[in-house]
Amino acid sequence: MRTTRSARPFLADIGFIASSALLLMLLQTVLRGILLARNADLAATASTDDLVGAFLVGLRFDLIITSYMVLPLVLGLLLPNGLGERRLARLWLLVTGGIVLLLGVSEPEFYHQFHTRLNSLAFQYLKEDPATVSSMIWHGFPVVRYLLLWALLLGLLTWGLSLADRWTRKFGQTYPAWWLRLPVFLLCAFLTALGARGTLRHGAPLRWGDAFHSQNLFANHLALNGTWSLAKAAMGNKKKDAGKIWLKAMNREQALARTRQLLLAPGDDLQQPDQYPVLRRHQPGATLPHPPKNLVFIIMESFSGQFTGALGNDHGITPRFDELAQEGLLFDHFFSNGTHTHQGMFSTVACFPNLPGFEYLMQEPEGQHQFSGLPALLKPLGFQDLYVYNGAFNWDNQEGFFRNQGMTRFIGRDQMENPVFTDPTWGVSDQDMFDQALREFSRLDADKPFFAVLQTLSNHTPYALPHPLPVKPVTGFGGLDQHLTAMRYADWALGRFFDEAKKQPWYQHTLFMLVGDHGFGVNKQLGDIDLLRFHVPMLLLAPGIQESFGKRIHTAATQQDIVPTAVSLLLGKPFSHQCWGRDLLSLPDEDPGFGIIKPSGSDHTVAHFRGQRIVIKPPHGKAVSGRYQLYPQPSFTPDEQLPERDQMLEDLKAYVSTAMRALVENRTGLPKQQKKRL
């Protein structure tokens, strides 16, 4: 009887740990419900079975987090008096539980914005500029509402732990002898370790691929745990580890040969092939009757193809772009290289791909390398350069990266003259940026050619816009109304810029390229890589362009194809480059086009599309293949028997591994003597 009484406090501590674990599991399920409610538009595409499955599968990921949280309490069972008064135990659970709850109430907006659970993108934003990010969050999201929700959940956790403490209050003053409690402790420790694995199978513990229980991407994402995915991003998926995997994906020579076959167009001649992987002399297949003198890239923030009228999605969001499309050459199967502005910038201007582990290339040591982009190709020919941007150029290390590439003139928020509106987070409005660009163009030497990059920003959280708003606010799209209003405003500012530009003497001698830096999450998720987030318009405008090439091109392409295509039109003669894309106007008629794309953040999934066929390779597990279509309605049809599946998968491995070798070995630019003559 005495032994039984002395065992009661030990068993009471075990009861407290178990009831606390159940409480934490319940609260994490509530967090999953909040994520579901905030993204109800995406959930509408999932069946009830898929959503129920997400909650059931999600319990395994929640169990992992819970097991790590209660592990110190389990170890505390070895102490002479166990958990004692439990004050430290309750404090530990309150602190760690509070962190999990805070992440959980923050994640619904993160997912709504990026269509991914918490990952390294969160660290990247905070590391970049905490003040700017804090301002963006405060002005762009209902922070107070979420903080109140967090306080409510934290209060429930406090009350629940207090209740569990009372229900399992220890009796007696002494613990049983160690030889009596050691077996029970070992059993508890074993169960906790098993819970931390999340699975009973042999081999690897639970991985993110185990959450993919259905054909619905949102339901699969819903099954994950945000704290778990953020911890994984913090501890693993480092760029060098990812690089080692891809560097070993294929034999070096075999990969190089396949990559060259992908990239070389008819008439291209390799140069210094022993040193440079894809350096070639390119002969434009077709040119304009009168090659333009100047080149202007306009990179539009979050300009989604799914809301661009000229691409068949006429919701009245982009009337001015649609008018311009009637004058130019529109690419309707065009995709961004990533899902973040950072990737859109170096892919578009430096024509280098977004690679696993190097998503923030402009901030990495490898970003100091030279690339075969616009500055490298045009500065040696005497072109003046200009980069105009609404915000501060220290964001994403833009000025450092592009100055290293050869650009010299940067006009950011601090150089804007008399702006009509300044966003408290980012910078001036799009109309101010475009007005300043017009002023800067007038200050350039009219006798010398120029190239310019204009980058918009108003269509970005927190969507701060001038008042009164020059466009009608968008309604009828639920949670996207504010975003689409900002997109409509950006379109208005773009049209206003062209109204004025057409009056300038340099306009008739200028080639314009308009492209979205990336899209954004829409209600329909296409395939495992959420393809519609990458779908953006790309438009070329120049005198005589429709007479030479027509109004629309269906070739599948990405931002890496922009520089070789635009420079071919601009120069109208052979030139040397080492871009990781192709001149889209020099391809054979039967070439459907191809591209390699990758989401931002710690997700190392990479996809290769060729025409309307696609192969998606996750970092672990089996590749997915199928067919997609954008028109008249977006759809994705899995097809594991796709005839080109194996070839496309091998080409994907070859391209990524070859590009990564070139990057880590600093062989991405042009030889010095090549720069002089191009």
C-alpha cells in the first residue's frame, strides 16, 4: 500500500504530461482550422474527404511538435521529486506553446500571400530589413485582430494547463524508488521519441511528402504544420546541401551535352567550350525592319496573367496593358522563374535561372560573379544605363548586385522629385516612379543609345495607394479585392507613362519589354507546383514588330529568354552571350519552347515544362508528370505515362546541375575579350 501511495505523484506527473500534450494537439488543430477558414476560396476546390484527410494526416505533424515540447517534462521524471510544483513545467509549455500559437495565427496570411507553409522565406524577409517588413505587416494586415486571437488562444492554453494541473495534482511527498520508475520513464521516453518521428515506419521520419495524401494541393499543404516546416527551413535545406544533391544528379559531361542541346538555337556557335558551358555566338533568325536604338525593360510587380485581359482573363483589371498589347507582340505562355521579386529581377536582367539553394542569389557570395545579362551585353557597346525603382535599392541588395554587373545610375525613393504619394513602407507610388523615369530619360545624352530598367512596386502588400484613387476599386473577388485594386492602379500608371512616352522623340527608336516579376496565389492551384503563380504576361513593343512577327506567340518560355530575345531585336546582328535562355524569335516553328521554374523559399521543388507538358521534381520522392493548359480554362491532368517524361526529367537534371556547376565555379559571365567585340 505504501508503494502504491508513493507512486501516485509519479503517475500524476505522467497524467499532467499526457493531458498537456492532448491540449497542445487540440490547439494546433484549431490553428489548422483558422488556416482553412482564411483560405476558404482555395478550400472550395477540395473535397470533404480531402479536407478531413488533411486534419487526420496533420495530427502526425502536430504530434512531432508536441513531442519536442513535452520532451523536457519527460526528462524531468528522472528528478528526485519529478516535476515538483510544476511551475517551471507550466512556464515552459506556456512559452513554447505561445510561440507555436503566434506562428499559427501569423501563418494564414503568409499562406494566402505565398501559397506555401512557413519556410525560409519568412527568415529572408526578417533578415533583409526588419523595419520595412514590420511596416509592411502593420499596414498590410489586420495585426491587432490576429494579436487578439493569439491572446485568446494563449489564454485557453493557460487555463487548460491550470486545469490539467488541478486534475492531476500529486498526492504524497515522495517519489517511488528509481528502480520502480525507471521502466515507466523509459516507456514514456520511447513513446515521446516515437511521436517526434511522426511515423511507425522503419527508416526516415515523417517528411513533408507524407502530407501529400490527395490530388488537391491546398489539402496537402493544410496537412502540414507551420512550426514544423519553419523549423525544417531553419535547420536544413541549406544551399550547399541542395547544390551537392544536384551536382551529383548527372555525369558532368552528359549534363553539359544535354544542356547545350536545350539552349543552342539553329546557327549558334559554341565559343571556348572547354571553359564556358553555354557561351555561344548567336545569329538572330529574324529582325525588325529598322532595329531600335534604345531598350527599356518594365518589370511589373505581381502582374498575374490570371487577371490580364489581353490573355483572355478580362476582369477589367488591366485595360491599359490590354490596349498596349494590341500594338505589340504578346507571349501568352510565359512564366516567371520564381515566385518572388528577387528571382524575377536576376532572371530577367541577368538571364540566370533560379536554382535550389540559391533563390537569394543577389545576396549570396556567388552573386558577386559576372553574368551575361543586359549590362554585360550593352555597356561595352556604349549604351547609357538607368535603373528606376519606387523603393530603396538596398532591399535585396539590388544596387550592389547590378552595380557589380556594370550598371551605374540608380534612381530610388530618395531621389524622387516631388512625389504625389509615398508609401509608409516601401516608397513612392508607381505614377511617381514612371514620372521620374520620364525626367531621367530627358536628361540622358540624346546622341547615345540607352537601356533602362523600370521596376514598379505599388502592387505589393500593404497596397498603399494615392488618395483619391484614380481608378475604381475592384470588388467581387473577396480577399483579392485590395490586391486587384492595386494591380488596376499599377496598370493605370503604366498607361499614363506610355501616354507621355509616345510624345517623346526617343519613343519611336525604343524597344519596350513589359513583364510581370511573378504572379500571385489565385483560387485555382494548378499541379503540385501551383503553376498559375508563375504565369505572367510578356509583351514586346517597337515600331514594326507586329508586321514582322504578328500579334501573339504561343511558345512556352520564362524570364531567362528575355535578354537574348530583346538584345537580338535591338542589335539586329550576331552577338555573343551566355544566357540560360534562348532568342524566342529565332526558334524553329516546331519548337514548343521550354522553361525551368522553381518556387521561392526552402521548397527545392523544380519543374521543367516543354510546350504544355510538364515534369515536377520534388526534393524527395517520385517526379510528377502531366499536361497543363491555360486557355480557355486552366487545368492540369496528371499523366505518369507521358511519352516525354523520362527525357524531360533527364533534361531537368542536366540543366540544373550544369547551371549550378557554372555558378559555383564562376563560369557564368563573358570573357573580357568577348565583351569588347560581342
